[in-house]
Amino acid sequence: MRNHANTIFAVATVAIILVGVILRIAGLEFISMDMRAFVMRWYDQLARQGFSAMRTEFSNYTPPYLYLLWFATWTRTLLPEVTAIKLLSILFDVGNAVWVYSILRIKYHEGPVPFMGAAIFFALPTIILTAPGGSGRLDLHVLPAGKFIFSIERLFSARGDLLRDPSHSNCKPHSSCHSCCC
């Protein structure tokens, strides 16, 4: 019975991830007004002038995003401009899903819950529509979400007792895993 449930969870998890991938692919060619008015111009400037463009005031955006955008220009012979820009957001979405997985793995050492949670995060419409499906900008959700998720993961890793089941209050956590080992 348990194997059947795990198989169902595995199939559902893969299906959810595929939905997230398909929606991202479907949104790759969409160009928002914000992308057309700003991000593509910044990309073009960085592609033409290279890193030296950073010395000019071609953008009012944060340097970390512009550095990533500059890295994206390295792919201009391989990828269309819009795809290269949106690929940045997609890569950060994958990273954030991995952090969600690691947070859930602290609480659920075994079983499919961490995989399912990461898959659901990856397929959330708000995550897909904001950057990969829309403007391609990382500031709208990817970087703030990543900072928050990373902070939560670090907190829970350091204080595993925050996730311990309160019904096991008499248990001592195992020193290496910080969870109740009853």
C-alpha cells in the first residue's frame, strides 16, 4: 500500500514539474511592455559595449541584476535575446525550488513530501507569470523569494527543533539531524 502511495506521489510530482516546464516554455516568446521598454534595451547595450557599459548610466537597475544580464549576453549566438533574459529567472526558480525541497527535507526525512513541495513551488502561477512568463526581471519575485527561502532554510537547519512535532516534546533530538528520533 505504501509503495502504491509513493508511486502516485512520484507521478503527481513529475506531472506538476512538467506543467511548470511547459508553462515556462509557452511564455518564453511573450514580451511584456516592461521587457521591451527596459530590459531588452539594457541587454542590447551590454551586448554592444560589454562590461564597460557598467560605467555609464544606461540603467537605473541594481548592479547584481545587470551583471547577470551581462552574463546572459554571452549566449546571444546560441539563444534568442528574450530566451536568454528569461532563462535567468528560470534558473533562479529552479534554485528556489531546491531550497524549498531542503526546508521540507528537514521536517520530512523520508517520503515524497519534499519533492512534492518543491514541484508545487516550481509550478505556482505567481512564480511563472511574474518573471519567466512576463518581464523576465529577477527583482519582482525571484531574488526576494530566494532570500526569504534561504533564510528560512538556514534557520530551520540551525534550529531543527522548530520543526519537531510538539507531541514528541520529551524526545531528545539526534545530534546530527536535529529531529525527534522516537
